[in-house]
Amino acid sequence: MPVPEPTPRPARPSPLAQVSMRDLLASCAAAEAVSTPPRLPDPATVAHPPAAERRGAAEHRRAA
């Protein structure tokens, strides 16, 4: 029985632009950073001013 000839593999597409993998990954990381909205701060870690400072700010707004 004759051995069938191997089918030729399709030609690999050649890149149109010469872009290094480093530049490609950097552009992906930059695009993700720009398109991701900022996270809200964790309420447990946000420092709140003492009540006396908040009263002082309210009095300052009324005086203005």
C-alpha cells in the first residue's frame, strides 16, 4: 500500500510591522491601565479627621 504524501502546511502569516514582544506587552499593560477605572478606597483604611476639625471647617464655611 502506498504511503500518502504529507499535505503541505499553510504558510505562516508574516508580520506586517516589526514590533518587539516587549513593546507589545508594554502597550497592552498601558491600555489596561488607562481603560481600568480607579478603585474606590477601602473605608477601613481612609483616615477621617477628628470631629473637632470637621466642626472648624463648617464654621469656616459659614464665616465665608
